[in-house]
Amino acid sequence: MIKRLFFCALACITFATAAADEGMWLPNFIKERIKEMRKMGFKLKADDIYSDTKASLKDAVVQFGGGCTGEFISSEGLLLTNHHCGYSSIQKLSSVEHDYLTDGYWAMSRDEELHVPGLTVSLLVRMEDVTARLAAGETEEAIIQEAAKGEGCHAEIEPIYYGNQKVLYVYRTYRDVRLVGAPPSSIGKFGGDTDNWMWPRHTGDFSMFRVYANADNEPADYSEGNVPYRPARHFKISAKGVNEGDFTMIYGFPGNTQEYVTADAVEYVANISNPMKIALRTIRLDIISEAQSKDAATRIAYAAKHANIANAWKKWQGESLGLERLGTAEKKRAYEKEFAVWAAGKPQYAALLDSIHAAYEEVIPHYYARELFNESILGMEFFNYAYWFYIYDAAGHKLTADKQAEARRTYLNDYNAGIDHAISRRMLAEYMNRMPKEEVPAELLAAVGKYGTPEAFVDHLFADTRLLAEYPLTREKYLADPMVQFAGWFSGALRKNRNYAYRNLSNVPSIERWYRTYMQALREWDTERAFYPDANFTLRVAYGTVGGYENADGEYHTHLTTIDGIIAKDNPDIYDYNIPQQLRDVYARKDYGRWEVTVNGRKSVPVCFLASNHTTGGNSGSPVLNGKGELVGLNFDRTWRSTMSDIEFDPSICRNISVDIRYVLFVIERIGNAPHLIEEMDVVEK
């Protein structure tokens, strides 16, 4: 009995009941959470959050680009998202002569708004649980075809709870998106990689775009005749600010969580996957950073690439530390042991954990090989370009001059052969050292043996290739090129890797099949637990409260930072901390206007705040709303000690970081000198 009570207590404390701040909830089922949300300070109704029949808050939220969230803040399609979400677009429009990354950009009229080729935003039209329809015999293809009608519309069916339920999502995608405003990177990316994932934080991580449509408000390709999109709903903006304990709601597109995995998955992440990925990305970042420090053009060209590599690199470090601190694997094992006691008398579940464990043992070597390939071989920029020649030729396509030119634009964008050469030497060496010999292509083993070392073989590739300097190449030349031949050696590995190309290790079909049953069993057994679906880059609601946390013994982090912290970090000798002179001047005059607040007896401007909303990648740019559904902030990060929340959410320490909307407005007005943008917003003072 004592043993039974111990395990029950542990399960209840750590996993049985989702904390009030935990969870990423489907908006069409949010009525199930409204009672709790109201207790915490929410003032609206469920159909104000999501409705198929009237305009609701969901109509103000968009998928921005390939992996972020954005929101409408005016009736004329003005869109707010993070600076780091717009970073690649800003970089694409920048040059040494027009360095919008360093200097920022503000359109003073609609004519000055800059079209971003290839940038899209998608609005959720509706969502529907189609589990019963599929069980009744309808096919996914038929449901999708019926739903995806209309210009720019497409539909997807996504599984939740490892396939126990299926949800239809219908989107409308807009293809004419233009840059309106972005602060200098020394504001929008203030602190750079040093401050990334950290608190206290002083980053003005926002940028502004506008969505355009045709005269009928429908999606259209870019045209000077397009007009600003008229959203069904846009967010009002609260200038009142936030205080400790205030209700907050995040509405966005979180990308990936793994709440219900077993200890097998946790141990793989913490002990195998993350250490390898961190080590290889450290090498790449060091090489890129050194090159950027020597040349302004290289700094601009590799800015987005560096940021993309560094973001996950630092996140994985915090995640591993958090999982170790919480003892997540050990708690999972204890939880599973208690589950096994319950399942022992149920034939359909009795051997379930053994089956899951055996499936992991079978899959892990192959999944690791795929991850290692991605971090090492695909870390060589030339590889995808070379493989394009190999795979398209093998398929019988004629690689014309126009096709080769298009491929160069795609794969060699802002390319520096010197950087790639240095990275490739190290990546191939790491690949050869870490990959089991039987997984290495025989041709590569022979080539490295011929040249003596992986580094010497890479030197040969770069010395003898024509691929990087010449085009168009004849078929005879590109088939004889050493880089194309090298890429071709991995065709078998790439085909094999596709068998393991899933969001997580646990989504590999031979493992996931057992999780479908495991989720059914958990919901039968752990009846007090609030089960929410893992994130999968579909629209979700998360709610919590504004609040600080205890970072360490005797070290409490308060919920708010101010402009004073920016000035304290200001350093003209460091790119990421060299703030605009205009900001220094405003601070010296204390010329804050209506954005002024009093903090600890001094006049200041709020910059960032903390809350306990459950967020992850994809939530970048998500609106942070108060109890009235008004915009109070822009989510952009988590604290470093929160990054394990993709696997275990700890309400005592997990905090999301948001830009205070008052700082956004302050920067637009006082640094961007663009008050006309604020004039088209609905700013609520009280």
C-alpha cells in the first residue's frame, strides 16, 4: 500500500493534472476551458475566440511565412509579427547600400511599402473534427477536396493524440505581403545570440507588414493595383499595460511539443540527439561568426543563416539542462511503472510499454543517422545544389540554362564559398567520426582513404569543382563534377532517411502506432489529468498570468524590464548592443510622451514582460491578449530554463517572453518617426 501511494502521489504531482497555465487548446473546443479562464480574468465568451459563423479573434491571427504567427492590428491589413520572423524578408530586401537590418526601415506612405517576393500569410477559415466522418467511410482526400474551394484556399487534415482524432483545417493564403516597418537590428535583435532565450530581456522583437488583396478582398499575386486586405477582425491595442497577476492569452500556431512520450524519448533527446546537434552547430556558428566579424557584406549575407542555426542550438542547450534539473526521465519512469500496475490486468494494455520500448530500440539508430546526416552533410551549403543536378538528371530532366540559373538562385543565395569550404571540412570529419561505418557510403570511404583525411577530400572537392563558378554546365561537365558525384553517393541514404523524416522520433510510424493505444489507455487510467493535444503548427489557445519566477536560490526575476536596462547594456563597440543614437537622445531627455510609466519611482518605458503561457516554436509573433481580448504584447521567446516545456511544463519556472506593446508603439513613434502607423490602429488608453 505504501508503494502504491508513493507512485500515485508522484503521478498526481508531476503529470496527473495540467496546471492552470499549462496547455495548448484547440480553439473550436475552447468552451471547455472558458470557466477556468473566466476565474483567471477573461471577460469574453467562447465564440468571441472562435466562431465559424461570425467574426472572432481567430480572424485576426495568421500563419506568417513558414513558421511564425502574426496578427492584424488595423482594418487595412497592417500586420504585426516578430523582427526575427520577418528577418529573412528584411535581409532579402537589404544590401550594403540599403542596410535595413542595421538601419531599420519605415514606409512613410503606402507607395514605400516593399513587396517581399515569396512571402505569404495564411488565415484559418475554419476547423472541424472529422474523426467520425472518417470512421463512417469518408476519405481524407474527399473531405479535403470538398473543403478547399475558393481562390487561395487549401485544406489539411491533421492527427491529434497520435491519430486517435483527426481535425480538418481550411486556410486561405495571401501572396502579396509588403514590408511596412522594422526597427534597427540593434533594437529588433538587441542582445543577439547572447541574450537569446535569456531574462532579463530588452529586445524590441517586432516588425510590421501589410497584406494586400485584389479589389474583391481575395488573394492575388503581387500587383500595383492590389489594395490593402480588409480583415474580418483586427485587434484593439491596450496602452494600459500589464501588472503582476493579470490574465494573458496567447493565440497562435505552436509548432511541436511531446507531452506524452515515454522516458525512452526523453533520454534520447537529452543524452544522444541534443549533444550531437549542439556540438556540430557550435562548429558552424564559430566559422560563420568569424567571417562576419571581418566584412560587412558577409555579416548581412549570413545574418539570417546564422540566426537560424543559433536559435535551435541555444534552445537545445537549455532544454537538456531543464530535463536534467527536473529529472523528467526519472519521473516518466515512475509514472510508467504505476501505469503498468494498472495495465497488468488488461490484456489490451498489459504489454504496451514493452512494445513501445522495443520499438524505440529498433528505430533509434536509424533516426540518429538521419539527424546526424542533417546536421553534418546538409550543413554543407553546396550539397543541396549538387544533389539537385544529380537527382534531376537521374529522373531524366533536361537541365537547361534557365533551370540551372533558377537552381543557383535557390541554393546559392548569399553564398560564400570560403565559409562553406571551412564548414564542409569540419562537417565531413564529424560525420565520418560519428556515423557507424556501415551507414557511410562505400564510395565515400574509398575517397577518404585515397586522400588520407575527410578534410583533404573536401579540399579536393572545392579545388576541382566547376559547379560553384560556372553555369550553365553541359551534362558531361556536371556529371563529371566531384561535388555532384559526392552528392550522388548519398542518394541511397536520403531514400532511407525519408523513412524517418518525421516531426519527432516518437512520430515514426513503428513507434507512433503504439502511442495511439497508449493515449487511449492513459485517458482511461489517469482520469484527473487534463489532456491537450501536442502542438503541430495548428491554431491553439494558451492562457496564463503575468508573473516573475525564482531563477535560483535567493534570485527572483520580476516580470518587467524597462528602457533603463537597454541603456545599461548599450555598447557602441558591440554590434548587437550598439543602440541607435536617437534612442540614447530620447533617453537623455526622458522624452517618453504617452508611453511613460513610473517604475520603482523613476520615469521609464516598459520593454518586455513575462507570463506563464505555454508556448513553443511557431508561437513567435503570437498576440498576447488581456482579459478583454486587447493586444498587450507580442510573444517572441521563452526563458532558457523554460525550453524543456516542449516535453515537461513546470509552472513554477516556465515563462514566455513578450515585447510590451507600449514599447512597440514607442519605437514606431520616437525612433521610426512613423506616427501615421499608430493613427490607423485602435489604441485603447484605459
